[in-house]
Amino acid sequence: MATLGGKPMEEWIEKYGHSHQHPVNRWCHTFGIPMIAISLPLALVAVPFGYWQIPVALFVAGWILQFVGHAVEGEPPEFFKDWRFLFVGLRWWAKKVGLG
């Protein structure tokens, strides 16, 4: 069983889900999380060839979606309370779309 900080990952995902109830916030995270996730490895490939704008645009747009979603939800992002939630979002997304 995967753990983070000695707590089962399912527990982290459940807590993460509690602050992501509004449909607009869920939609924003459904698209924003993979945009952020893909921008990081893409930067390793794109930047040396001068295409840094693509991963930067994905990264920025993904974070904008995250914060717009939380503004609609009326709840701050969980990582404001505990930085480890930065590692939970992708797992929450994978579970939501049936990959995890």
C-alpha cells in the first residue's frame, strides 16, 4: 500500500477530494493537473531546442485553472495547509479518470 508521510495514499486522496466538490473546480482540476504534469517533462525536451514557451504556457495555464477552480469552490488549495498535497493531485486525477 502506497503511503505518504506514514498515511495511506487513499486517505490523502479522500481528504483532497473534500476540497474539490464543486463541479467547476473538478473540471478545472481535471484539465489543469495534467497540463501541469505534462509541462515538467516536456520542459526537459523542449527547452534545449528553444521551445520553452510551450511547457511554460501549459504550466501557467494549468495553475490558473487550479486557482480559478478553488476561487469558485471557496476553499484554498490543500497544499496551502500541507505541502505534501502537491503530490496528491496527480493521484486524485488518475483515480478520477480511471487510471489509478
